[in-house]
Amino acid sequence: MRSLGFMRHLNQEKIVLLLTALLFVVFSLTLNNFLAGDNILSLMRSVAVLGILGLGMLVVVLGRGIDLSLVAVMAISVAWSMQLIHEGLPVSVALTIGLLFALGIALCTGILVAYAEIPPLFATLAMATFVYGFGRAHLIVGTDVVYMPKTMGWVVSLGQGKLLGVPMPIVVAAGMALVVFLFLRFTKIGSFIYAIGDNLAASRISGIAVRPMLVLQYVLSGGIAFVAGIITATSVEAMNTRIVNSNMIYDVILVVVLGGVGLSGGRGNVRNVIVGTLLIGVLMNGMTIMDVQYTVQNVIKSLILLLAIVVDSIVNPRDEQTGQQGDI
Amino acid sequence: MGRNGLMKLAATAVAALAIGASAVKAADDMNDPYRDPALSSLAGKKIAYLPISIGFDLAQAWGGVVKTEAERYGMSFSSQDPNWNTDAMAQGMTALIAEHPDVIVTQNPDMQSLARLLKQANAEGIVVVQLNMQGAIQTDAFVGPDFIAMGEQAANMMLKKCGAETQTSHKVAIVQGVLTGGVSYYQVQGMMKVFNEHPEIQIVSSQAADWDASKARAITETALQQHPDLCGVIDVWDGQGIGTGAAIKQAGKQGQVYFITSGGGAQSMCDGLADGTYSAAINYNAPGMGRDAWTSIMIALQNNQGAGAIKTQIYSPTRVMTKEDVKEGSCWDPQQYAKILR
């Protein structure tokens, strides 16, 4: 019975954490150099952008929303900024315009969701298509890959620099995780987001300005997307707007859901995102070392997600009390 | 002067007139007699351009060149952008066949998706030019690099830097595009043909980065950590290779790791060669491919044998470039061609 008691304490986050630890041990024992400090840094670095986007998704999902426009906003806003620099604008001005564009789009999305009451799934899906289409037609007029201008200055260090030997993308991701954690945990607005996600009607009755809060969530996620874009672009010295067509947005949802954040809102925190991101990082790094093909990697990734969900539903069966309305 | 004299004068005058007239006629003949039929076989014809996307540098150069020439000869040129969506492209192709232009210039997303439609277009008398990647069917012209030969060429270049005669680890990594895409698949096939005959070469990693520079960066970073003595890397496309090069640079291995890539020779290729992102690049000159496509259109329309009567594989010439070859104007500006297509 003791083992069953132990099982009771398992939730998806712990299952995924265990799975990550297990994979980590297996890889450490079987793969050369897996445990090397440099490899661990490279592992974390390769999922830093994913983790940052995961934070943006977390803020929205906690309020019972979802943001499918994250990747589109990230790609178009940053690509446009770099294009403006190519056209001769000063770096600071161009980056400010890009950030304002990202925030402006997110504001529109938020208004659509909060005031027009369009389901977030559709509002953000439409917005993603709009941002990409508009951006490709009117903002990024040349090729769909915008190369990083040579004049980016200190901004480049966000993608390529190091702080005490740790690559900057990891430092930025960790810093943002801390900020989002503090925001959700210790500010009134943070608590309101949980309340709204948990029970929107009750939050409204108890006096929370629900609609502006929803808008704020999307604006935050838009700003986070811009930061993730800057790191992507400066790391590889280019922003390829084609990633909007890739399955990257599903990877973002994957790390959030995998870590145990409930898509029905109100459940989850930054820790869940970190755990989900680390699992993907360990998995991808190990498979890259083993020279497993990318398509096979995707299959394994999705199998792990299914496994985590199945185990979760076995140890935490849904019933009338735990099940929530609004699950996607 | 008698009657006879008058007659002589008249005859001389007539003769002079005739000579004068024939001189005029000779001046007329100095015009190229072949120009008019050639021009009239082109004028008023319709060219439809449907690549898998118009947003990338290669497609912009091909389309830009063909459009410029088409307009020069009074032809109409229209283009569609399926934006990497194979379904949208197949629909666009179906609609095009119904519209019945005289020429369709297209770029296959893969071997099979358009094969049946291209065959149908040819059967209905539309000249079909395929760019960069040949579908499972041959039409009037295929214009593109011989990717298998290019893979072999890259592998042979790598042998010089990392082969048996060198004091290196002989370790080589390959960064592919997508596994099923012909551009990537055939290059890798060519490389492996060479490397399989050279057992000293050790392929330590051969993975697909999905045409994404970020993935290429992550893959190469890991490969470099696993094999710090890595001798060379081949990436099948320079647009993705910028990430591969960034990983090499950020690991401080520029100079140690020989990095070969290939592409259409846009300015970004020259920039990458100049700053050492790429050690060497095989340039298949996209505007040159545009010219080849235009040439094949002229051949098909002027000979008027019917669509699909003459089928030609037009393999693009390539040129290996290193830092030393980069000069002002060695590469082309995609913006310039993008403007033409707009």
C-alpha cells in the first residue's frame, strides 16, 4: 500500500521530472560526453528559446486561453526590425518599432478575446495567419529570410555572448523565468490571472476587472515573443520567417502541457514549463548525439508526450471533482 | 535622237530604276529575316510562374529574370505564391491548366505532388519548365543543378581537406535539409557515393535540420561537442548553413572545421564567405538558372513542335567560391529581383 501512497503524490509534473531524470541517467551512462559541462550548456541553450516562448504561453494558458500567434509575432516583429536596420534606421529605433508592433498585435488579439469574446483558439489562429500574411506582403518585402545587420551592436551578445561562461540565451531564459515566477507568485495581477483561469465568472463577481486582465496576458506574451525572436535572430544571425509554417508552435504547447500546466486554466506555474522544457532538451540532445533522424525524433517526442498524459490519467483519474469544464 | 535612241534611253532608265529598286530591295534584305518569325512566335504569349514560394531568393531570381525577358518581348507574365503549401500549389496548378497559358514555369515541392498535373498540362499543349527539382515526370525542360554531381563535388572537396592524405581526424558531419526533399536527398546521395569509397572518412553525424538555421545550429553545436576534433561539415543549403556556421564560429572552431555549403549565390552567400561563416560554397547562380529557363521557353515557342515534343535536362553550371572570390558584385541582390516580381 505504501507504493500506492507514493503513486498518489505523482502528478504530471513529477512524472515528467522523473522521466527527465531517468533519461538523463540513461544518457549519462550510455553516451560519451553527455555529462560534459559544455554539453549540458548546449542542451539547455538549444531549448532556451522554446522555454521563453513557453513562459509566454504559460501566462496565457493560466487565464484559460491559448496563444497560437506566438511564433508568427516573434518571427515577423524581429524580422521587420532587422529589415528596418538594413534600410538605415538606428538599431534602438528599429527594435522599439518591432517591440511596439509585437505588443500592438498582441493588444489586438487580447481585445478580440476579451471584448469581442472570440474563443482564443480561433482569435490567435487567425491573428497568426494575419501577422504572417501582412508581414510578408507589406513589411518584409525582400526574401523571407532576413539576415542580421552587421550594425546590431551589443544586441548581438544576447544570442552569442556569455555571462560567467554561461551562454546568454540561457541567462536570458532563466532571468525571464524568474521575473514571470515573481510576477505570478507575488503580484496581485498574478493572483488575478490564476483566479480568472480557475473560475472566470466568480472572478468577475468578486470584482476583478476580467477583460483588461485578459488583454494584459496577451500583451505580455507578445512582449515575450519579441525577446525570444531577438535571441533566435542573434544566435543564428538571421530570422527565417518560414518558421511560422513549421510545427514550432506545437513544440511550445508541448513543453507547457508536458510540464503539467492545465489547458483548462488556473493550474500550473513556471516550474512546470522548466520541467517540460528540460525533458525536451534532454531528449533532443541525446537523440542528436545518437544521430537519430529528425523525423524519428518527432515520433519519439510525441510518444513521450502521450506516455506522460496516459500515466497522468492513470494515477490521477478524472472525475467530477477534478475534471474542469473548458478543457480543449 | 531617233526613235531607237529614245527606246535605248527608256531601256536604260528602266534598267536604272530596276537597279535602284533592287538596291532598295537589297537594303530591305539587310534586315534579319529570322527576327520577325521569332518575335511573332513570342509576342502575346502567356507565361505563368508557380514556384513553391515566391518569398525566397532563388525563386525571386528565376522569376525576375524570366519576367524581365518576357516583358521585353511583349509576353504577359503572371505569378502565384503558394507559400510552401503543397496543397495550395496543386490547386493553383489545376487552375492554371484550366486558364491555359502558353507556358508554365514551376518548381516542384517534391517528386510526386505535381507529376500528374504537369503531365496533363503538357498533354493540353502547355509548355512546362521545371526548376531546381525534377518531378517524377519529364517535361519540356528541367532547369537546375545536377544535385547528385554537386554532392559528389562537395564530398571530393572535403576529401582534400579531411581525407586520408591529411593529418586530421577524418571526421565529417553532414547537415541535411528535409529528408524527403530532392535538393537535400540527392546531394547526400552524391556525397555518400564518394565517402563510401573512402573508408577513412568517418561520418559522425548526418541529420536533417528542416531548412531551419536554428536547428542546424543546435545539431552542429552538439556534433562539435561530441567531436571536438571534427574536421569538416557539409550543409546542403547556405540559408540553413548560416546556423551551422554560427555554431562553428561560437565554438571557436573557425579555421579548424572546414565548412562547405551550396546555394544560388545571393549576397548573403558572399557575406558568409567574407566573414568566414562558410569556408567554401558551391554557387549554382540563380539568375543564370532564370536565363536557362527563359532560353528553354524561347526554344519551345520558336520551334513550335508542340508542348513536350523536345525534352531537355538543362543542368546549371556551378562555381566553387571561397573568400578570395568575393568581390563587389560577385553575388546578386535578391531585393532587386523581388522588386521586379512585385
